[in-house]
Amino acid sequence: MPDWLTTVSTEVDADIATLATRLVAAWACGWVIALIARSKRPAGSADTLSLTLILMSILIAMATQIIGDNIARAFSLVGALSIVRFRTAVPETRDVAFVLAAVVVGMAVGAGQYWVSGLGLIAIGLATLIYRKPKVAAESPVLLKKSWRLTLKVGLHTIGAWDAELDRMTESYKLISAETARRGGALELVYRYEAREGFDASQLIAALNAIPTVESASAKPIS
């Protein structure tokens, strides 16, 4: 049998203690990645990524251990990673980086490259902290103003009846989308606005709902 074919079909029989150590290390590294990712998320937001990061780190360590020197299994892993990358919806580009970090750390641990995983975690942590410091230092009262997404459902042919309230209760606003609703019997308008000091979202909603042509109004902060 040719050498390359032998390599393709070679089975990897890992020592149980070594395998257990690598999986535990991958679990711990995944936790570190998850904690770093959680520290960068807005307060009060749902944490739906941490468990994924931990599991990805462990699963990649397992896959790396299983593949060993097997070329066919290596190509299988490439296909699996392609599915994870292109078929998994990630809300922010920063979360993509954390997902990839968990994948890379898991692969390093699974291959026994503990120095790579350890130093990589240190580099990721330092990069995250360094990125945060100038952001805090550069913040100003203008940047701290929160942007909101305002959705209005209004009667047809009533454009502009609410502009006075928006002028009074917001610093600035901009229409970003408009579409028909109720089979063309109404309009759904979406605005982006900056809140004015002294007025909160509930006051704006109450003022808009008092306008006869406004059927409904909702406001959500933009993170």
C-alpha cells in the first residue's frame, strides 16, 4: 500500500489521560474566551454566545484529536468549519472574532500545542483590554447620547402630522425606511433618532399615540 494511502487511513489511538487532559484544557480555554466575550457585551443583553464558545472549543479539540494525521478527516473538518462560518448567523463582527478564537484555541489544545493556546488567550485578553481603554477615554457627552429606533404605523395620506412632536422631543431624527401595511391601508415608518435630554421614550410614545392619525408607535434603543 502506498505511503500516502497509509497516512490517509491511519487511526489515532490517543492515551486516555492525555485525551482527558486536552479536553479539560479546551473546556477551560473556552470558558476564558466566553468570559472575555461576555465582558464586552452591553449590560442587560441576552447571553446566547457563551455556551457556543465553550462547546466549540471542546468540539474542535475532539475533532483535532480524532483527525491526527488523517488527511481525509482533515478535509472533513474543513467542510464542517465552512458550515459553521457561513451558515451560522452571528449578530456582530466582534462575535465572529470570538467564535474564531474559540475554534483556534480548541484546535491548538487538541493538537497538544498548549503554549499556542495559552499565549493566544493572553494576547486575546490584552487586545480586548487595550481596545477598551481608548474607547472610554475618548467618550464625550455627545457620544454618550443613545440612538433609538422608532417605528410608527400611521394612516395613509397623513405624512408629517407627527413632525412637530419629533422636533420637540428629539435632538435629531431621520426616516430610514417606509413600507405599506394592512394591504396598503396604512404605512409603517421607521426612524432613527437621538433622544433629547429631559424626554424619555415613554413620553415620546405617549405624545405620538395622542395624534389621531398614528395607529401605533414603538421605540427601541440601538446598541
